[in-house]
Amino acid sequence: EVAPERVDDWTLPVSAVACKPSMSLGRGFEFEYTSQESAAFFAWMARNRLNVASYRPSTAALCRKLGMRFKVGGHIFEALLDPDRSLAEGGTIWERHPEWYGMPAGGNRTKEEALNTQFCVSRPDLLQYLGAALVNRVKREWKEADIVDVWGFDTWGNSCMCEDCEKLGGSADGLLNLISALRQSIDEALRNGE
């Protein structure tokens, strides 16, 4: 904590103030590489009241015993929308659906720049594809997850500028449209017993 220079009219508390987060989860510690499967590290986390970690199969039982919650996800859409990714019906995503990629401010979509602009969140077929892919991951490799992070492309704010996305409103409105569609896919999967 860094306090600015003292001002004479500050009123400081006379006793310690204790704060508690409103969420029971969220005291995590993100880590990678050599420490990712360390039992000693997970024990240290538990002693220090850190309770969120990425799922790692070989230490999952220990983490559950220590009261950990598993978090997965993040920037998942770069892999799901890799322009060279093959589709079940044949061809690549770029060959079959170049309109799924965000329209840059310059007005010209190119395969080389496809992941540098946020994907087109106004496309119902794309939202259905992404919802199905997310449900698939949760049912399979993320089935142990307690928390799933879902972030868009890491584009530093370059949103799709197509006419349909513009009609949604600003970038936050587009994100709400995406999250709503993903939630509908999850709700439908739950109703179907998936």
C-alpha cells in the first residue's frame, strides 16, 4: 500500500478495519509451468486461504481435499475460431464463414488479420457454433470446473464494425449479446439433460 503525502485534515480510523469479500470464491492464485503440479504449493495455497486454481488431473484429488475450486477458460475463442480450423461439413472456418470474423475499421476482412478484430457477435449462426463448442468443452475436458472464464479475442479493443454489430450498440452491448447467446446454449443443454 502506498499512501500519498499526509494532509493535515485527514481523519484516520482509530482502530483496525477488517474487510471481507462478498464472494466465497475468488481467492485464487494463477500459476503455470513447473509449479503447476506441486502438492507442496497447493498445501501452501490452502494454508494461505487461496482456494481457486486451474484444474490439473494429477493433483485434482488433493486440491478438492484442500477445498480448492477449479477455474478454466480464458481466451478460448482464438482456438475455436482459428481460420484454419477444419469444420465437420468440410473446409476451414475461413473458407466457409469469413463473415464470422470481425469487420475492421478499414472495412476489409482478411484471413491474416482475422483474429485481430473481435469476432462478429451479431451472427446468429456463429453464436450457435460458439455456444455448442462451449457446452462441448464443459461436458468433456472442463467437466471438473467450478468456474469457467469466457473472454473474447485479445484484440485490445478492436470491435467488429459491421452494420449489424453497429445496430447492437457499443462494444459492451455486443458482449452482452454474446454472453446472452452462450447462456441460452448452456440453459438448453441443461434442459436436455446434458
